[in-house]
Amino acid sequence: MNTGDVVTWERTFTEADIQLFNQVSGDQGVHHVTPDEQGRLMVHGLLTATVPTKIGGDMNFIAREMKFQFHRPVFAGDTVKCEATIMAIEPAEQYTNVRTEFVCRNQNGKEVMSGYAAGVVKQQT
């Protein structure tokens, strides 16, 4: 992992994902349980946020601060691709401090979410 590295990951959200997140989160907002006029369920913002957090999990990243900006809704059937850029790496005694910035786009290339995460990766022994 180096400053400037870009890591990507994408996932397609399903109605089953939304229904499970309804149960796990307790968020039963009408837009997550009732299809819109086009027959679509809206994906929860924090469910959308699992796309960049999956990248962090692959790095064994322990988040200390995260910021998400939601630009447009995501619906069941949408594919969201995240590009996370390593902005800073600062070695410390037991951990390496890491800061990333990310942008997530839907299958049409429209930005749906952006933000950053700051945290640590534990040194391997």
C-alpha cells in the first residue's frame, strides 16, 4: 500500500440486500420498503456506504473517522463502483495511520457518493 494507490470495488444491490438491511438496521423508511412510481426500492445510504468500507476491510483498516456525502439515490438493481485513493500513509509505533478519499459512481457513471476515511492499519508482526 502506497500513497497514490487506487483501489476499486463494485457491487450490485438487490431488493434482498435492502430487505435484510431493513431488518439489521431497523430503518423501515417508506422509500426502503415501498417501491417508487418506477417500481424501485431505494438503497439505504449506509448500505451504499458498505462499498468503500469493504475496501477498508480488505486493508485491515480500522476507521477512526469517516465522512460520506450522498449525491443521488441508489436503487435496487444499480451497480455502484468505488474508487478509493490512498492519500496519506504515516507509520507509527504499532499502527500505520492511513487516510483515503473515495468516489462512488453508478452504472451510468453518475456520482452517487463521495467522502474520506481516516484510521489505522495495525503493523504486522
